[in-house]
Amino acid sequence: MTDRADNTQSKQWPDHYRYVTDLDERGVHISCRRFIVVGETPHFYYVVSDSCHGYLQCLSDEARKKSIKRNRRRVSKDGRARHCYPDKRLALQSLVARQHHRIWHAKRSLSEATLAMAEAERMLEAGHIPGDGDHPCGQDEYIESLCWGGY
């Protein structure tokens, strides 16, 4: 692996980016996180966060190498799904895909929880405590819309 810490002539590798969402009292924000390439193999880059890279500059060479190994992430050069991307447009597309996936999980979890809670409340009101087996809770529109073929 080619390592930036070992090179006296610092090789110019592309910075990588990842967009994330943050929530605070002002609302939701999209933030761009920068990653610095610290090593390379034929198929991967090794990156550390921008803040970690700044900290690494304060360390001795030996401590820097140990810290890089501890904090680096391996990122494919041409993989479809990566932790961070050399192009901000690809990084933003990744954020959109991750948010779609996050919404899908949240909808499924909310649907499942709503149905289970309603059924458990009905059972408590009726004084019926089910046995050890499964107890059906029904389906709603979202659960019905899921593709159940072949399962």
C-alpha cells in the first residue's frame, strides 16, 4: 500500500466527501464531511476524516502511523456503494439513496408498531392474555403494499 505518511513527496489523491443530516434546535441540516486519503492500493483508498487528519498532524511519525491504522476507512475506488466519494455529486446521490432506505425502514417500523400496539391494547381491554404462540395483528395499507411473493 502506498502511504501518505511514508511519502516525502505527498502524492495528490482526491479528497472524498460524504453528506450527512444533522438535527438541532434550528431543524434539519445537510452537512458535507470531507475525508483525506492517507493510503492507496490498486482497488482501494484509505481515508480518515478531515478532523482526524488535522489531529494526526500534531503527532510524531510513529504515533501518526498507529493512529492512521486505527482510524482509517477502506473505500473502493470504483464500487457502487461507498462510505465517501471523490465527487460531491456522487456523495449527494448517496445521501438521497440512504434517506430513501431510512424512510422505508421508518415506515415499516411505524406500521408494525402501530398494528402491534393497537392489538395489544385490544387484548388488555378484553382481558385476554395470549399464550406462547404467535398472535396475528392484521395488516394495514403499507404492510399490504410490501412485496410478499415467494416468502
